[in-house]
Amino acid sequence: MTCEVVTNAYRHTTGPAEMRIRAVAEGRLRISVWDSNPDIPPPFDKPPALFDRSCALAEAAANTEATYGRGLLIVRIRADNWGGYALADELFGRSGKLLWFELAPQPPRDAYEIAA
């Protein structure tokens, strides 16, 4: 998922980009990618809908032949939370957008599950 958002920043902006990784509440890991292009791709331009993962899975099933344009779809399916927002002109010396996603810690697997 990190590769997908970093690749989007690389492909769709001519200016600088930056990635940050940090721990947030409840042991979640947040990966954020900033770039200087202010255009937020849909659906990251709106908060995730209640059933977005189901919608994303349906989109993926309908587009099995696609060879590009599915990176953010992968993020929507696999991430526990995601979003994006525009940065005001020169806020903290930056403008553009920030896309992010979060991963929740996974419970440890039993040795029995691993062996099976």
C-alpha cells in the first residue's frame, strides 16, 4: 500500500514529495504521503463511506482486466482507515495534498493456525 501512494505522488506531481510513518492511537500505524499537486484523487477527496471496503471490492471485481489505476483501490480494500486533504497555500511552507492510510495491529496468530 505504501508503494501505491508513493508511486502516485511520483507519477502525478512535478514538485517534491515526502513520506512519513508514525504510530497513532491504539497502536495504529499511519503512513502519510505529501506532494505538491493539489488535486486529490477520488474517493480520497471525501471521508470513507460506511461500506467503502465492500464498494471497493465490487469495483475490483468489475475491473479485473485493468492494468493501471488500481493502486488507491488496493489501499481502500486493505487499509483500516484512509483519507486525504488539501494543504492551504504555504501552510508550514507547504501546499499541495496529503494522502494517508492507517493499519491496525493484528492479533497474534496461534501456533496451530500457523502450522495448519
